[in-house]
Amino acid sequence: MRESLSLSLKNAVANLSPSYFALVMATGIVSIGSELLAMRWVALLLLGVNVLAYGTLGVMFLFRLVLFPRRVFDDFCDHGRGAGFFTLVAGTCVLGVQMLVVAKLPAVAQVLWIAGIGLWVVIMYGFFTAVVVREHKPTLEEGINGAWLIAIVATQGVSVLGSLLVPYLEASSVERVLFFAMCMYLLGAMLYLTIITLIFYRFTFVAMTMERLTPPYWINMGAVAITTLAGSTLLLVHQGSAFVYKLTHFLTGFTLFFWVTASWWIPLLVILGIWRHVIRRYPLRYDPQYWGMVFPLGMYTVATLRFSQATHLKFLMLIPSWSIYFALGAWSLTFAGMLTSLLKARP
């Protein structure tokens, strides 16, 4: 029994998906949305789940790095799987925001922000270097998917957490941190416009099978939702920087552009999901990739709430007051599916 359990754990570590930190991203953002909408007990419950999830996945990832370095390297250099490593950056930053907004622990949030920046540098330049210098490259059909957009989520996650930390920083650091957060916001915007062009081309001009229409394509919406959140957060704290203050009109217009884009994606993604699971009857069973669908629902809720606050468009608050329940429902179903899958996998 002990040997069987040990073998099962070893296999779990060996086969750990690079994208599994999407669980942390999804749990964190739904918790934050719950806190902002006065559902504190839900927010605290999800905070506990997320700390446990982040710690468990972190240990598993480190063991995988030590015990199976070749597998980690092969995943990192793979066009399809490598982008999943950006969930480690995004999960770290979302947990940092959760520590700040829900747990009220700015010192912990600052440590996670610094860790997020370090991970961002390594994974951002490591992944794109790997896929550029790779000699034998896949076709666009095989090589690109919605997970590539997590690069934008990771970038904007660094921006959001940095902006939120401004009230807790020394006055001499505020200008530099807000300038950095602004630069990351614009970089994330550039990356989205670049990568979504390839994905939209792949959507409309390359055959799309049910197997390839995977849940991470919801990041098409989630990436612009977090870009909206990054812009809105800068608008809410811009008084700390004269430079950012000068760009408020630009920030407002550009952030509205991204919120509209996120809103446009939702009906299309719902229709495609109906086509996949209802019309074509593709089996609906648990897959770690479904966390990549939960996260955008939670992120759209929080982004719309913050955008409403930043622009004083109070009528927009109607959206998060309802969408939080869709996010909580999606999280609950996916979490139940994960637990069922883990129980079935027990030796």
C-alpha cells in the first residue's frame, strides 16, 4: 500500500501540468471578487484553499524540477505546453493581491510581488527564446492555443499588484513603482494585440476540431479583463505619480477599449462551448484546463467592478453583482470535478 501510494505521488509529480497554477489564479480572483462584493466568509474560505493549493503545487513543482528536470525542460521549450508556465507568475501575483485585499497582509503581498517579478523575467524571456530558436517548429494549428495569452495575464498581474502596493510604500518609491506598473500595463497590451491576432486567425481560417477548442481559449477574454483591471487600478491610484496623472485620459480610453473587447468575447465563447458540448456532444469531464475558464469569469467580475469605480459609471456595478455567482458556480463545479478525479486516481 505504501509503495503504491509512493508510486502514485511520483507519477503525479512527473506528470504535473505546467498550467496547474491556473487553480491558484482562479481561486484567488474569485476570492477577491467575493471580498469586494461583501461576501467575506466566502473570500476567507477561498483564501485558505488557495494558500494550501499554492503551497502544495509549489512543492510539487520544485520536486518535479529536481527529480525530472528533462521533462520540465521539454515542457518549457514546447510551443503548446510551455506557455503554461506563465500560470506560475500569474498565480503568484493573484495570491499577492488576495493577501492584500482579503488577508490585509501587505508585507506578504510585497514578497509575492518581488517573487512574481523574478519569475516573470525568467519565464518570459526563457519561453520566447526557446520557441524562437527551436529548429523544428509546429504548425500554427498545433503550436498556438489560448494558454499563450497567460503571458499577458502574468504581465498585468505584476502591474496590478505593484499599483495596489503603492499606499504601503515609502514616498520616494511611489513614482518609480507606478511608472513600472504603467510600463507593464502597456507591455501587456502590446502582447495581447500581437498574440490575439494569431489566435483569431487560427480560429477563423484553420480547422478547429472539438479536441482543440479547449477551455484555455477563455483566456481570450480573461487576458483583456485583467488588462482592464490593470488600467483601472492605475486610474484609482494615479495621484501618487505626476507622470501617470498626465496619462489619465489616455488610460481611461484605452482601458474602456479593453473592457469592451472582453465583453465582446463572452457571447462568442459561450456559443462555442454550446457547439462543443451540446451540439457535438463532446464529453464534459474534469480537466485541469477548466481552471483556465473559471479565472476569466472571476477576472471579468473584478475588472468591471474596478472599472466602474475608476470611471464613476455606477450602472456598470449591475454586472459584477450578478457575474460573481457565475464565477462561484464555475469554481465550485470545477473544484468538485477535481476532487472526484483525485479520489478516483487513489490506489
